[in-house]
Amino acid sequence: MGRSPDLREIFDPPDEIIQAGLNGDLVFFVGAGASMLLGLPSWSGLAANALDDLRQNGFLNYSENAHVAMLAFTPGENSDQCVLVSPRR
């Protein structure tokens, strides 16, 4: 992965924000999508990558694989469902 962009290359903050940061009075509330600016995966991409790793390393059995295949990775949906991961057999 290449060099991460400097924030000033993406956003030119107003002087008030710079001063608040220098004073220690600045708080950022950043959503999960902000990391995508740096080339990191979205939440669904991260979940898909994690599941691929679990499958490739034999941590999911046949039944768990079938269950995962039926889940949709839409934010907010299926949030009450989880996948149990079996130890390597």
C-alpha cells in the first residue's frame, strides 16, 4: 500500500477548526466509511474478507458455510444473527 494522503490534500479546514485542534478543543465524529479514503475495505468488505479467511483456513464446517452463504451483508439487516466458529478440526 502506498503513502497515505495528508488530510490537507483531501480537505482544507477552516481556521476555526485548526485553532480548536491546536487548543485541544476539537472532537471528530467520523463514520466507518472514512477509512475507505485510504483504500481500506468497507464494513461489508471487511466482513467478507474475514469470512474468506475463516473458510480458507478450515475454521467453518459445512453447515456453518451453508448458513453464512444465506446471509446478506446489508448494514442493519441480519444484525441479530451470528456465525459460530468451530475450532480447527
